[in-house]
Amino acid sequence: MTDRPLKLGCFHYDTTRQLFDGTLPADSLDGVIETAATVPEIFERLIRGNEFDVAELGLTFYLRLLESDSPFVALPIFPNRVFRHSCVFVNTRSGIAEPRDLVGRTIGEFGTYGQDSGVWAKGILMDEYGFKPEQNRWLIGGLEHPSAPFGFIPHPHPDNVEVADAPAGRTLSGMLDAGELDALFSANVPQCVLDGSPNVARLFPDFEPLERDYHRRTGIFPIMHTIVVRRDLLQERPGLAHDVYRTFSVAKDAAADRYRRNRRLYQVQSMVPWMDALIERNSEEFAADWWPYGISANRVALEAYLRYHYEQGLSSRLWTVEEVFAPELLDT
């Protein structure tokens, strides 16, 4: 490309490793990529600092910006996706043993009411168990370090949902461990769980069978983040959306190929015992491209997320997939 090199911001995943290690094909996107210690830092640098031309952004952050004429356009590239039955944690003394026990409880959420993993978890609980967020009190703060809600995005929520900031100087993890929160919706595993606290457990301790059943029934592999490009750059550089899409796809496909090749070697590059068995089990359940980019392979998941976002009062209207993503990539 003859234009100036682009500045990219993205977390370091399997799906993006080639963008960082210099092994992309010579005709790939001309750019310099940076990362950060946490993904929200990338989001803030993009939105508040205008630091990136192309960047990873959480779906809810992007949808909130769309409500006020976003300067970014999303491409159907999804570097971060996680099944989310496992992301609901409860205090073991709260008496919460199943989803119906969440009624009337105080629940924590990191950074904002309705962060990406929380949108999925609430939506799944609403669809499958009749969960109603308006029946709870929600406290928003920092997971392991005291912090105010994110200051770089709007914070919509329905009038009938009680949402407040966590107390100053307190962390959601510490409050859950102490029983000051009954439950926590968290994209990251709280440190108290990693430390083996007897006071905290998952709502669904045996979450893998539930998540596999959910996938078999719905075909949904939940999507957290997308890749966005500055709108003005897409106007200035015809073909840029396709260039970005192709480059991220090449990097993702290279990561998948590494796992396929390493089956022959029992995944010796990984320290995880029985990794090969896990990959073989997954290959029986997922399509050959188990981490697809593009619209057609992800339409069901995207429409579910857009519905959840609207039903949870985070969008003023129900967005369509065609309105959310770059028009030139709607045929992917």
C-alpha cells in the first residue's frame, strides 16, 4: 500500500499472533500494531485518545457509540469470543444455588452495566431461565483494583434497573468474597476464586456440559469483540475494509493451522495435559473453521447479541446486522 502505515491496537491472542510476530505475508496490511496490559485500555485509547486507525473494540462499546454517530465502522472480525455460563460467580453463603435464586440480589459488574460478557450472560439467563435484571441491584466498579465506572463511554440502562457505583476504595472481587455482593458477572475469573476462597463459587460449577449443550442447540459461539476502522479512512481508502479483513483472517487461519498440525505431536507446544484430546473432542462438535469471521457464519450469534443489547435497555432500538457492519463486507 502507498498510503501511510496504519496504527493498529489489539490484544495479543492466538488469532492475532501473526500481526505481532512479523510472519504475515508480504502483501498484508501495512501497519504498526500495539497492545496494552488490559483490553479496556485499548478501548479507551481508541475512543478517548483517538490513537488508532484500526482497533479491537467490545461490541457493547461500539453499539453505544453508534447511538451518537460513531466515528468508527465495525468489520466482521471477531478476535475474542467465549462461552459465558461460566462467568457468573456467587457467594457461597448467599443461598444462591440456581438461577431463580438470583431474584432480589445485589450483583456486581465490572466497568459498566452491560459489559460484553455481562450482556451475553444476562441474555442467556433471560432466554433459558427467565432471569430479569430489573429484579436486582447492580454495583459497578473495578474487579481487583478500586475504580469508577469507565469514563470514556455512555452508561445507558433502563429506568427500572437499579444501578450504582461500588463504594469508593472497594473491589468487586473483595466484596463478593466478603458477602457484600451476592453475585458477580465477570469476564475475568476473580482472584478470590483463583486463590481458592471457600466463599465464592460459580453459579454453574460444571459449566462445560451446559455450554456445549447451548452451542449444540443454538449454534451460537458468543462474540465479545469486533475490529473497527475509522470511518474517514474507509472513505479515503477504497478497499481498506477488505485489506483489514483479509489480514486478520490470514492471522486467524494461521493460528488454527498450528493446532491442526500439532495434533500429530500431541500439542507438545502446550503445557496443558490432554490438550490433544480436547481438540479432538471439539473437532467432532464444531465446523472445520471453528472460529469463523464474516457475516454469514456469525449471523445467528450477532442477531442474538443485538437482541440482548436492546432487551437489556442498552440500545434505544434493535439494530440490524446490516446497520452495524461495513457494507462492503456484508457478503462475507
